[in-house]
Amino acid sequence: MIKKLRSFFSVIFMMILVIPNGHAERIRDLVTIQGVRENALVGYGIVVGLDGTGDQTSQTPFTIQSITNMLSQLGITVPSGSNMQLKNVAAVMVTAKLPSYSRVGQKIDVVVSSLGNAKSLRGGTLIMTPLKGADNQVYAIAQGNLFVGGMGASNKGSSVNINQMAGASIPNGATIERELTINLNEQNVIHLHLNEFDFTRALKISDAINRLQKNIAVALDGTTIALQMPEENTARVKLLSKIQNLEIAATPISAKVVINTRTGVVVMNQKVRLDNCAVAHGNLSVVINRKLNVSQPNTPLAGGATVVTPENQISLEQEGGALHNLASGADLNHVINSLNVLGANPTELMSILEALKTAGCLHAALETI
């Protein structure tokens, strides 16, 4: 029995040694390489083949102008003053992201969004559309059949829609025609940029890189790390590959409460603390009731007329208002339990958190999005 207990505690001890104190983070998830990024592309195009759900050309004259210009390039002349009633055509904006180190002939995804008043892009086909960058140069050409995630139905003025039908996508819908120039091979020093400003994390990353290869990384500030690169291109690729897969210990995070004022969502991280305080809150509502009274003469032959007189009744109602004691909490569970005592809805909780922060009871940064 004693031998079994010894072996049992030996296994438990080994498990404790194996379990890490905190999760590790990969450098590839924390930094980006200066100059290696995506670039936005945009273009104006025409979608054809719609089933009567295109732009109302009387309200979108640019659609008619676009069709006229496109037909003229194809050798078709539209007589001036022609009243074209096109229901199967829609003017759209086409957007895409050009990845770094992309090569001519590669495919990228595009997003198509209605520019006019088209009801739906379902079943449409995007005509060849040049996609330009910020320098007004064409980097890709988009064309293809649209994929619309929404759907809808209508009958006699009534309609039901699911998701958005004025937007669509084309997987691999654009072909790259021009490459970006990235001269990392000519730079002796490149910079790694942290996704979030943090001095501690920058020092940890530079130390981890220097353990891999001595004295090649220097943390310039909480965002930038200077990296000395070898001369050979193959050696540079190997070094960056090893650096991206390095792991560092998790960095302590700052206490933060994020409030989404549009949706009423409140999110707290595990470092939020709450001091002992008292909170009173209540709902104040104004109720207006409108009642219609009928007034008519006492006798039928009096010559008066029957009229309707409105009568408004206004009342104020206030619920709650009791003083609640919020116990101090050193971890997230205690904070949640203390706030649940109030029974406040998300909108009230936003105001309560702001008041707690002002009173110095809430130890966290408030961020509104």
C-alpha cells in the first residue's frame, strides 16, 4: 500500500513539474516585419446578368454612363439621347487586399459592394475591373461570378430578407498583374513591430532572439525591435523562420474593461479588481397615456355636434434605488458576483462601471468602442 502511495505521489509530482506556470506566445503572433504587409486595392465595375434587381437607371445616371463607355470600348455606339431602361445591371465598388511578396498570375479574393440602389446582386457577373492601389497603378484585374450569402423573397409589397444581398464576394476573383517592390534583401537591419505597445514584451522578444543568436536584436522602444541580418539571402530566410517560431513567456496584461455602446456588450479581463463600495441605481420612466373621450349634447335637438376630446395622463415611475454593498474582489469571479448583486441590465451596467471608475473603486482602464 505504501509503495502504491509513493508511486502515486511521484506521478503527481512529475505532473506538477511538467505543467507550465503560464502559456507561451509565439513571436509570429506578436510582431510584424516592417514593409511586409497587405495593401488595399479598389476599383469601379459593372455587374451584369441580374434578374431584374439591378440599379434604377433613372436614379443612378452613372450606371448608364458606365454602360455607354463600356459598349463604346467594345465597338458599339449608343445613339445620344437613348433612354436605356436597364434592370439587370448594377454599378459596384470592388475591393481586395494585395498580399506581400505576391507574384504576377496569383489569385486573390475580392469583395463586391453595390454603389447604386440595386436590390440584389444574386446571379450577377462582374465584368473585367482594374484594381488600383494608393499610387493609382493597376495591380490586379477582377472578373467572375458573384457569390451572395444572403437571400430574400417578395410578393405584393411584402418582402423578407436574410443577411445582405447588396454585397457579394468572388473567391480567387482577381489576377495579380503587377508586383510590389520589397527590398528586404538589401537591408542590413530590419525592424520588427509589436502589435501592441509593451516594453516588457519587447525586451522578452529581443532576449529570446539573442539567445538564438548573440547580439543581433535590440529593443528600441515598446514597439520596435532592430534586427541585424546576415548578408546571404538564404541565411536571412532561415533566421526569420527560426525567430517567428520562437516562444516567449506570457506577458502580464493591464486590467481593462471594454464597453461596446452600440450593442451593450461589456467585457472584462481577468486582472480587473474592485474595492468595497456602495451603489444605488434605479429605473426612471415616464408613462404617457392618451385617452379619447366622446362629448355630445345632452339633448338630440340642442343643435350641438358630437366631438372627440383627447385626454392625456402623465405619470412618473421609478423602480429600485436601494443601496447595495459591493464587496471587494481580487479576481474576476468576485467582481462578477459583486456586480450581479445589482441586477442591472447592460445599459445600466455601463453607467455603473463609469461611476465606479470615477469613485476609484474600479481598478481597470475603461475603453469604449
